[in-house]
Amino acid sequence: MFTNAFKSILFLSPAMVCTITFGQITENNTNKDNSKIITDSIKLDTVINVKKEQLEFIVDRESEDERHDLKKRTSYFLRNARVTYGDMSIYADYIELNWNTGDVYAEGKRDSIGQIIEPTKFVQGQQEFTQDAFKVNFKTKVGIAYNVRMTEGEGVITADKVKRVNDSIMYMNRAEYTTDSYFKDGKTSDRDYFIRTSPGKLINNGENKTLIAGPTQMFIYDIPTPLVAPFAYIPLGSKRSAGILMPKPGERSDLGFFIEGIGFYVPIGEYWDIKLTGDIYTKGSWGLRTESMYKKNYRYNGGFSASFEKRITGIKGLTSGNNTFNKNDLFHVSWRHQQDPKSNPYTNFNANVNFSSSKFYQNSINTQFIQNNQVYTNNINSSITLNKKFKDSPFSATLSMNHSQQMNQNQNVNTENLNNNITLTAPSLNVNMSRIYPFAPKAGAKKGLIQNLGIDYTLRGANEIRTNDKDIFTKTMWEEQSRIGTNQRMNLTSGVTLFNYFPFSFSSTYNEVWSDRKIQRIYNPLNQRTSDNVIKGFNAYRTFNVSANISTNVYGTFLNSNKEAKIQGIRHVLSPMVGYSFNPNFQDPSWGYYQSYEGANMEEIWYNQYEQALYGISVPQLSNSLTFSLLNNLEMKVKDENDPKGVKKVKIFESLNFSTAYNFSATSFRLAPITMSGNTSFLDRKVNVQFSGQFNPYKLIFEPGKDTGKYIDELALPRLTNFQVGTGYTFDNSTFGGKKFDEKNYSKRGSIRDENFYYDDKNYAHFAIPWSVSANLAYSYNKGSNRNGKSTGTVNLNGKIKPTPYWDISAMTTYDFIENEFTMLNLNFERDLRSFKMSFNWVPMGRYKYYGFMIQIKSSILSDLKYNDRSRSRF
């Protein structure tokens, strides 16, 4: 027994001595192997000589086998080895640790011919590196690695040799960077592209990582390309980094050779950034742009942009012909701000500003507006709004500034001659009081007209300016083109149900207008023209009206006694409504709203002296009208074996409405035109059709030889004067009974790039081919008092198809079936090239013929690295 114990002590004594001597190891394996120690087969660079000192942290390790050299004070860990020191962990097939110097050498697993088949892994914090072999010093954290692979952000960096100076800086030799997602995820060892540089420096400042490289060249599928740069600056961290923006070269016959978008990007603070770019054209045109984005979580977000362009076309000195010299200044300003509603439930501020010169979209030197179809922009609008809700109150207020601008589509018109194409409302104030019921009981239902009496109030006030590009922000705009007005409106409403079947409602409106002007109209017999003199000052006028109506519902039902019949039943719902409205004759001189002047024949002509006032365009005359309307809903039940209930509802008309009015106070044409509107649906409500029209009930007389007639006060068969109809439908794979592609029907799936392909038992590839075609029809017919009507009709087609998993083809066109012509066609082809995306856009007809080809890296880090070829833009 003593002998066995003594033998055990002798057997364990090396491990005990090693533990006492080194004092850093907390765990010891029991696996023993007397085989020869594997030595380093790679010649190592000398790292840095360090002084002998104790390690700062405890070393934790594990392996299938280990050996200790007491003389060299070195430990060897073999097969599936791991060594952890502080926040650093090393995983390798062979690890060598020197306790004196703190040097650690690790090497991957080799095959029979000495090739590395399993690389080592170095982990520090959230960083992970793989390499064939490396050496690091635990004390100084300086190290050298060979054949390194590290994941940084959206991409992967590989390098032949990396020298680690400290936690923040690494130097690399023959480094290659790619954002190939398949290579990053380990699906393939072949990169579709990479950027090669030597030397390189990786700076790690926490979330802000940067790769600074020397001479750089792009390789696509291992083929070198002419894309070479003397240096590169690639931000890799999660934080934004400043950098140069790559330009887009091209050529246009009207502007010459160009580079667009050259500039730089700078993040400013935590919530804001700015991008400055410029466009240069060889024929003299140039442009400057600035863009800025800002965002603060749970508070607000937005962006600002401004641009100025000097467009120069033609040959200097020519005043006529195709090459006439033109020089135009174009500008554009936009601002978008959106407040998070959760930040303040009672106050909300939003802005959407879009202001530009009237020819900006049509004449901009930047061709992005052709690609986005913005060249067809007819008008632009802006608004800045501050909303305020008052807690525990029916009142709310809105303070806003608004802008509306008509864009000039006719290039032959001088912008300076445009007449008041810009409307500014600055400021505008709206105060609203939601409906209250002052006589309603505090508890229980409201009964009678008094308890159901509701009151709501609205106040609108604004300063409106109608101006043009020439007068904008000038003295003329502020003094001559400005109108100030206020409109107050109060509504009284009440209602009851009579005899349980007839809802009755009553309403009255009081309207008051304040204005800063009225007009005095004078006839000048010398030039035989009338002129208006604007009289500034405070003016006010007031109007009111009352109305009442009563309605009900009438049901008509047909039920088929034959249970086997296709049509099981029909239901028709009629909703007639009769109303009455009364307006006093505010055009009577006694109210003081109308004044008169003497015409050419000394006759007295009356006019509304408030017709130029804001909110004061019309003053109502006497109206004593009876209104009629009839709403129809027609549907039926049909037998359907596919329906769980055996029947389904089919709507013939979801709504079909007719309305008119009879004015007892009118001297002629007392019966108003009959209006019609409705909608219905087909194909299980997949196709919705809306239509409307108007009928004139009076007789129309044509004089001989004339195509325009005159209505007389004599009732006749109602005549259709206008009609509109619109519908649309989207066709796709399921429209004609197509089966949905189901990947579960196939046992094999492609690998690497073919992973979206599925293979049957005979190794034929299968994949989904989604497609859709949206067709929207718009037709209108207008006859009025003419003998023959005019029709307009268009069909807008928008189609998309994905013939393979990596191709997207789309087309958009408009066909005028009245003129029998296509007014526009836009074709777009897109190809997914793994790390790249390629697109070709073509507009082969119309005013803006254009083509553009672009190939671009998909990664957001290198999104500005692209090739863009565009055709000449025609204006």
C-alpha cells in the first residue's frame, strides 16, 4: 500500500512542480502522451522583447494532451487546445506558451502533406479572427498572424500577414476586402469580387473602425480590373465616418462630358450629418448640392437638401437655330421633418417643404429626375404645420405655412412671364371646436331636438400671396400680391327619428368673413373697359342658411322557391331622401354687399365688392330649394358549391345614386341637372368599377350650321352631358388557376449561388416565376352643350416578372385608346449578381428618351463604388 502511494507521488510530482513553479494554471488534464513534441514549421517574426514579469490574469486552458518543459518554462497544448487569458481566447490544434516572456504561438491542424486544414481562432471581446498560425504576447498584446480572416461589419478582410500593435491598431500585408455574403457566411471559398491593397492599416476605436489602405485595385472573379486608386479609406464600424464620395462619369451631347456627385460626407455629432456634392460639365454647366439628415430616436427625424445649377447649352453668340445659346439658373430646396407622435401627445410639429424654380425638374442638369420620372412633375406643394390639442377641451389649433407651385411644362415659355404660378399662405391659423351638446343630459341617451342640438365652431385666418418667380420675396409680393382674411363658421345640428322609420335632421350655418380689402368697379368710356380699384381697410360681411332633410330605407326582396335554382334571391334597398334649404338673398342692395356702376349703355350693373377678398369669392343669392336624392343597393344570392354555406352574395350595384334640386326662387331653370354616381365590382370583388355622370333636363336648340347649342327653359328628355368611369385589376400567377410554387415538393436544393433552385428526382431545376400585370382604365366623355361629345381614354399598364431567381424585369406604359398611341414606355431590367446589382433603364419613346446602365456593389459601405453609363437626355 505504501509502495503504491509512493509511486503515485512520484508520478504526479512533475505536474505538482509545474503548478507550484508557474503558479498561473488553474486546471490540469490527465491525458498523457509521450510522443515527440510538434515544433513550429513556420519561421516566426520577432515580436517585441519584454521584461520578465508576472502575467496579469490567470491562464485557463484545456486540450487533449499537454507537455511542460521546466527548463524552458514552456507549456505545449496539443489537439483541440484552448487557452484563455483575460478577454483573449485562443483555439488551435497546437498552442505553445512561454511563461517567462508571455509569448503564445498557435498553429492550425495540418494534413499529411503539411497543409493547414483547420485554422486557428483568436477571440477578444466580440472580435473573432481565424488564421493559419499566429504569435501573440499576453503581456504587450502585440502579435503576428499569417493567412488571417476577420469579419468586419458587412464584409470580410483576409490578409497574408497581420501585425497586431495593440487592441486598436493592426498592420496588414496584401490585404483583401469583400462584402460577398456567400463568402462571409462560409458558403463558398470563391469571392465574386474583392479589393486588394498593400499595405493596410486597421484602426479600431470601439464602434468606429476604419481601414486605411495604400494602392488599391478591384478584382472581379479573380480578374484584375482597371479600377485602381492610389489610396482607399473604408469605414467599417457601426458609427458614421467621414469620407470622399465617388463621382459618376458620363457624357451628354447637350451638356458634354461630365462627372456627377463628386464630394464628401461628414457626420456632425451623434444625430446629424452633411453631404456636399458637385456636378461639372465640359460645356460650362455646373451644379452644387448639399444634403443633410438628422434623427433622434423617439423624438424626431428629417432631412434638408438644397441645390443650385447653372445650365448652359448651345453655342455662345448664336441667337437662333438648334444651337441657340441659353443660360439658366436653377435652384431647389427641400426640407422634411417628422415628429414622433409619442414624444408629445398634445403638440406636434411636421414639415414637408419642396420649393424650386419653375423649370427645375424639366431642365435640371442631373439626370436622376429622368430616371425617377420627375420630369413630368406638374406641381409641387409644401407645408409646415404646428398642431396643438388642449387637454380636457374641445378646442384644437393649427398654425401652418403652405406653398403651391405650378411647374412650367412648355419649354418655349419664358419663366419671367408666368402669371402668379406660386401661391404662398404664410401664415395660416385654424382653430376648431369639436361638436358639443350643451343641452344633453350628463347621463343617459339624448332625446328630442333640443337635447340632440350640437354646436361646432371653426376659425380660419391666413395671409395668402399669389406671385411668380420674378416677384418672389420682393417688395411687390409683400405689398401688392398679398391678401389677408378671416373666416368664422358656426354649425348647429340636431336630429330625431320620426315614427321609428324616418330619420329627420336639421342644420343651420352662420358664416362671417373679415377682409383687408374691397373693390370699386368703374367703367371708362374712353377705352370702353372696366377697372377695379382696391380699397384697403377692414371689411366684414355675414351670411347664414338653414336646411332640413328626412330619409328612410325601403327594402324589396325576392326569394326563389326553387332551392336548386342558380339565383336564390334578390334584395333591393332604396334610400330616398328629401331635403329643404333656404338662403336669404344677400345680393339684395339692402345688405350692402353688392354695389353698382353705370355700363356703356348707362345701364346699372351690380357687382360683388368682396369678390377679391380672401374667403369672400361668392355671396349667395336667394335660394329656396327642395333637394332629392335616391340611393340604391342591389345584390343577389347565387348557389355556389364551393362556398361552405352553399350560397354566396353577389353585388350588382354596391351603390347607385341619383340627386337633383328644385329652386322655387329661381326665375328660370329651376330644376338642377341630375347627377349620377355609383360603383360595383366583379370577379369576387377583385375588380372595382367607379362611375359618375350628369344629365341636363332642359331642351337644347342648335342654330343652323353651328355645333354649339343653347338650352331653353323647357323640360325635355334628360341629356347626358358628361360621364366618367374608372377601373383596375392586377393579374398574377393565381389569376388563371396557376398553382403556387411549393419548395416542399422537392427533396434537393442547389448550393452556393443556386440555392434558390430546387431539383426533382431527375435533376431538373425548378423555381418560382412570380409575375403581375396591373391595368388601370380611365375613360371620360364630355358633351356639354355641343352637338358632338369628346372622349378621352387611357390604359395604364404596369408589369413585373421574375423569369429566374436573379432577374427582375418591369415595364410601365400608358396607351391612349382614343388617339390609338402609346404616350410613354419605361423598361427596367435588374440582375442580382450576388455582391453586385446591375440595372438597365430604357425610355424608348416620348419627350424624354433615355437609357441608363448601372452596376453597383450592394453593400451600403461601398454603395458609391459603381459604374454608371447614361445616354444623352433630351429636353
